Amino acid sequence: MFWQVIWFILWGVLWAVYFMLDGFDLGLGTLMPFLSKEDTERRILYNAMGPFWDGNEVWLITAGGATFAAFPKTYAVMFSSLYSPLLLILFALILRGVAFEYRSKLEGDGWKKIWDCCLFIGSFLPALLFGVAFANIFEGIPFDKAGMYHGNILKLLNPYGLVGGIFFLLIFMMHGSLWLRFKTEGELSEKAKSIANKLWVLVLVFALIFLIYSKFATKLWDNYFNHPFLFILPLIAVVSLILVKVYLSKDEKFKPWLFSALTIFFATYWGVAGLFPDLFPSSIDPSASLTIYNSSSTKLTLIIMTVVALIFVPVVIGYQFWAYKKFSHVVTKEDLEY
């Protein structure tokens, strides 16, 4: 039991860190058509994301790998049940990665517009579909004891799933605009601040809708009422969201993004903690639900994974800390000359 709980906690941390980090470049890619009017501004946006986006996606690979290794049965049923949206996310992320690499290869406007469009699609779809997928997991997926999924992609686009998708999309867009605010100066930075202020209101509204809707559509809140100490998680998320607005009004640059990151981390963990001990609940047969107990690997496997994590996760964190510090400077037009 101990090792299953440990890996449930780590599983949640991996997803929360991924959304916290990759969320800003997914949001910024989605906002690009609305933030930049000419090529120089678009190049600044690319450079604001360029050194970080691929490192951020390491956490997605790690989260998927940890699911496979620690909870293989959950991995099997989850990836078969959510096959269509996850495949769309994969294709979108590939398209996004290619856009970063190929946009600058030729100088033609048509060429650049193609890859700008690919970056937008490759950012918008994952931001939306991750929210749809996790909202459906919170609500419960229609699968039986044999792990057979009884539904299709349209069934995933239910009202609660769409609210979750819109909430993820909005909070990532806010996160991205705050990152651009931090990484740029002048008119572009002020434009990012203005959009962040507007998005903050929408994030607040949809956060309230999603939290209230979750009380009726899911069992997430049951764990909180049974274990009141867990309320610290949504409380930190709410306080962090308020501090985003406070520091924006004080014209701070880094702190609003930092508290936006904390909002995403603890909002994600609110959902993860509400699931416990479930990992992948069934909406048609509760006894078919996959939990940390009936879908985990052996104790030896979990112990080995823990040792490996203790060695390599600090390496990844150290690399990312170095990368963020190394490229923490403001991106200017002068940087585009190199």
C-alpha cells in the first residue's frame, strides 16, 4: 500500500508540473495570432518559447512513462479509451515541434504563415483536449470490467468535459500572456499585460463554474469533505490566482507568472487528490474502476522506480533550472539578429 500511495502522489506531481511548465508555451502559441501583427513580433514570441518548450515536454513523457511503469493496467485502459483525443494531441505536438524548427528555414511570407498556423493548431488542440480528457477522467469513463470502452470521441465532448477543456485553455492562455509580459518589453509587453488582465476574469469565472459543476458531475469533493485537511490544495490555488491579479496591478513582471504557475499546479492537484484512490474511474460500473491498488506494478518494480526517480528527477530539475536561468533575459529585437 505504501509504495502505491507514493507513486500516486508522484504521478500527480508529474502531471501538475507538466501543465505548470508546458502550459505557458501552449497558451502563448494559442495567443500568437491575437498578440502579434507583424513578423518581428512573431519572431519575438518564438524566441520567448524557443529555449523551453521541448524541455517542458520532458515532463509529459515522464508522466506517461510513469503511468505505464507504475500502473500498467491503468495505462492500457486509459490510452485505449482516450485513444482519439490522445492521438490528436500527439499529432498536434508533433506539428508544433516542426513549426519551431522549420519556420526560419525560408524567408517567404507564405512559408512562415503555414508554420504559424501549425504552431497555433499545435498549441490550441493540446490545451483544449488535455482539459477535456482530464475532466472526463474526473467524471468517469464508460468502460467495463474487461477494460472495453463503450463510447466515442463525441461522448467525451460532453458539457462537463467541454467546461474542463475551456478552463484549461483559458488558464494556459493567461499563463502564456504572463510569460510574454515577463520576457518582453515595450508595446508587446503592455499588450500581453492587457490580455492577461482580461483573461484573468475569464479564468476566475470558469474556475468557479468548474469547481461547482464538479460537485454535481463527479465525486471529487467527497475526499475533501471526508478529509478536510485537503482543502489546503484548492485554497492555495485560489490565493495564487488572486495574487496574479494583485501583482499585475502592481506592474510586476515575474511574480504574476510565478503565481499563475502555482495556480495551475494546485488546481491540477486538486483534481488528482479528489480522485484518490482511483486513477481511472468507470462511469458505468464502479467495481470496474482502476485504482492504485488493483492496477499497480509489483512492490519491487515500484521500489526500483523510486530509486531511479531519486537519481534522475533531480538531474532534470537541475537542467531546467539552468535553462530557465540562462535564458531568463528579456527578448528584444536585437536578439533576432543572431
